[in-house]
Amino acid sequence: MADVKEMRYIIDTSSILSQKPDENYRRNVYKTLWDRIDYMVESQEIVTCSEIADEVEDESIKVWMTKCKMKVLPIDDEIQDNVCLIVNEVNKNIVDFKANKSSGDVFLIATAQKYGLTVITEEGKNSPKKIPYTCNLLGIRCVNILEFMEENNIGL
């Protein structure tokens, strides 16, 4: 079992799925990256929240999350309050209320806000409907996989 360290990052579905064989950071090419992410997940430096874990439908990724013992943070009253504040006062565009599904994005941001975590996501930075835009409004650090690699000195 890995040493438990302080939570530093919360990872979005888009970054979790980026390890698949047909994605940008496929595991078979970016072995060093995924070895480090595996270690950081096992040591709880990288976590996720329940809404993001529920979004993952790919069976091989679910197996990976279980194998690495991904810590999944539950949604509590403080996070629910953060969600309400975000969608009502910070950025109404982060949730598509016409869609018939939960938006894990706003819960991810609200969880990052509660725990002071940096968000890892592959979403674009300029759209008001995307995670990085809202994180920026709230002063929450948000990085993509490449930026994560740079700040953690992960080379290929």
C-alpha cells in the first residue's frame, strides 16, 4: 500500500479517460505519466468526487480506479452549498439545465473549492460552459495533463 499523502489534485472525467488507447495521453505511449498518476492516486494526492466517479462508464477505467484505490470524495452539505453559489452567482452557464443528467463539473469545482485542490481537466479554458473558466472566476487552480506533467517534472 502506498503512503497516504496530502490531497493536492482532483481529477475530471476528461483527464481520467485520456489514458484510453484512442485518446491523447494513451497509457501505452505515456507510461511514465501514468505510472506517476497511478502512484499519486494510490497515495491520495489525486482524488475525485462521487459525481465524477459516477460519470465514468468505461469498464477498463472503472477497473483502473478500483485497482489504484481512487479516493472518491462524497458530496456533503458544504459542497452542495458551494454548488448553489456557483450556479446561482458565479457562473450560470456551467450547468445545462435542459440536459437530463447531473453535471459532475460543478460538483468537481465545488469539491475543489472545499478542500483547496487543483483541478485536472482536459476541457478548454475559454468557454463559460467549461470547468477552467469557472475555476478562474473562483480563483481555483486548474491545469490540464500537460501542465500537470510540467509542474510535477514528469518527462517522457
